Amino acid sequence: MTVQGKPRKAAAAAWIGSALEYYDFFIYGTAAALVFSKIFFPSSSPATGTLLALATFGVGYLARPVGAFVLGHVGDKFGRKKVLVITLVMMGVSTFLVGCLPTYDEVGVLAPILLVLLRLLQGFSVSGEQAGANSMTLEHAPPGRRAFYTSFTLNGTQAGQIIATAVFLPIAALPEEQLLSWGWRVPFWLSIVVAVVGLIIRRTLEETPAFEQEVADNTVAKLPLAVLFREHWKDVLRVVVAAVIASVSTIFTVHALSYAVNTMGLERGPMLWVGVLANVAAVISIPLWGILSDRIGRKPVFIGGSLGCGVLMFAYLWSISTGSYALIFVLGIAMFGVVHSATSAVWPSFYGEMFTTKVRLSGMAVGTQIGFAIAGFAPTVATALAGTGKESWFGVSVIVAVLCLVNVAAVATGRETYRVPTEQLGLKRTEPVEA
């Protein structure tokens, strides 16, 4: 007998938790683009300092696969709720400590070393966040609305980016001396509030009916990762390849901001507002794309969003090279706020539906975090290959387009799952049935 879940409560908890968690994660990216090259790598040339600062952003993604293995095991063996509490506490503490770090001028090379270590803790923490929240909402959702409810995890992620960028708006407006001395620290210190509020919210979550049923039946896997790689290794590989679509987000959030401010000399304030408004559009768009995916399928929406991103990234980065704020705002919102939202709305359900309850959290965590690790270095690789000159926008756009096509190939060859009953998800010979 199917146990009735609580999809609204699960979606709300996932939204709030993801917003808080990704506030912490993305303030680091903003700081890396705007100030870290000057306070942690001041002895380098401006171009090298920028490259090193962006590399520390990417380092957080190195810890993600490691965290995915550990937290995936915990989530599939001991429950989704435990993972969601662990990730939030770890993220809040590590982010707060970034704001307490001494600068290079104060302690020398120890400063960037400590920065990298804390970034690794951030990456370890965030590796279980989305997989845990997605598993929670998917397993609470009714079969015909899984994409809609799971989309609120990514909706919360976009909200976290809004908050992170919005907090930096007044900070970025400070005089250079104040920004580099104490201003950049404030957003990181605020994370202690995030951790406390998030902990209260997460502790009230209820386990999913699917996981509780496994516990009652004594069928929880003793070694979820062993089951995962024995029965679902192809699904894990598909998620890894498909997850490189996250490169669009890291290029938009980090590289484009650095290119606009450090290369083109555009004002920090307006460029931060592009991110805010694009994410506002995403918060509105994501649930709508989720609803469409529940009606016509995961693959058409996902593939359409990926192809659109590959094309519009050319237009967006070109607009930055022109220095036209009007073009930058219109194309940035269209590309990231609307088109990229189609991929963000669909992947939580599309990836989660590939796996059985027994290994769903670990499958999503391992697959996405390896793919996201690749995407995390996209700004660094793009800068290294295309350079930092004014014409570098074209080379970076080509790199993004190639990654989008890789995603399309992975999604197109996958199985359509939007009509498969929840209890049959991940079973290899299950044919789609009408909802």
C-alpha cells in the first residue's frame, strides 16, 4: 500500500534549506570574482591573481565527489533527514570562518591555504544538499507532479543566489579600501544566522514514506554504494555527463562577472543586479518548467533548455563586450533566468527517477557532484584557454556550447520516466504507464 506523503511541506523545507545553503556557497563565488585576487593573491599579476581566485572557487567542487560518496551512503542507509541537517551545519560553520581569515598581507601564504581548506569543507557539505532535498521531495510527491515538487529544490538554489548577490550589492558599493579591509567579510559572517535558522527548519522534517517503508521491511541496503555501482553504474555515468550543464551557471555567476568587471571595466553594481534579476526570473520560471515537464516529459524540456543556453551564452558574453548595460540585462535574464531554468527545473526529477529508493540519494549525489566538479572548473578552464582579453568572450562561448551539446547527448539517449509510477522507478524492465 502506498503511504501518502507530504509534498508541500517537503517542497517548502527543501526550498528554504537550499536557499540558505546556497547563499553560503555563492557568496564565495561573488567574493572570488570581485576581491579575492587582491587580498589573497596580491603578489601576482592582475590576470594571474584573477585566475588563482577563480581556481579557489573551483576547488570547492573537488570535494564534492568525496562528500557525495560519504553523504550518499549516510542518506541511503540512515535517512534523508540526517544528511540535510549535517550539510547545513557544516556549510554555515565553514562559511563563517572564511569571513574570519587573515589576508595575505597579514600571514603570507598561509592565508590562501586556509581559504582553500575552508572551500573544500564547503564543497563537501554542499555535495549532499541537493541530492538529499531532491530525494526528500521526489519521494513525498504524487506520481504526476514529481517534477513540479522537486523543482523547488533548485528554485531555492536560485533564491540563495539572489540573497547572496543582494547582500553583496551594498558591500560592492563601498570605497575600495573599506571593501578590501572589512566589507567583504560581512556576508560570510551572516552565515552563522543562516546555520541557526536552517538547523531549526531541517530538524522539523519528516522522513519520506518510501524510506520509512524500507526501514519497516528491513530492506535498507547495508552498503548502498556497492548496490549502486552493481545495478546502476550506467545511470550514474549518464548523470555525470548530463550534469556538466551546470557549467552554464558557473560561467554566468563567476566568469562573466569577472570578465565584465576586471576585463571590460564595467561597474560592479549593475553587473550584480543582472544576477539578482536573472535569478528572480528563475524563481518564477522554474516551477512553470516543472509543470510543463510533468505534462510533456523530462527530455523535451531539458534538451530545449540546454540547446537554448548553448546559443544564448554567445549573445550574453558578447553583450558584455559591447559595454551596453541594456543588452546585458535583457540577454542575461533571458539566458539564465528563463532558458537555463528549464534544465534546473527538470534535472532533479530526471536524475532521481533513474534510481530505486535503495540508492536514490547516493546515485544522485555521486553522479551530480562528479559532473558539477567538472563544471566548477569551467570558469578557470575557460579563462585559461580563452584568455582574459576583450575578445575572449567568443572562445568561452564555444566552450559552453560544446558542454551543452554533451549534456544534450546524455539526456537524449536516456529513458523517459515522467509516466513511470514512483514505486517502479529505477526498475530496469519497467515500461512507462499512463499516469
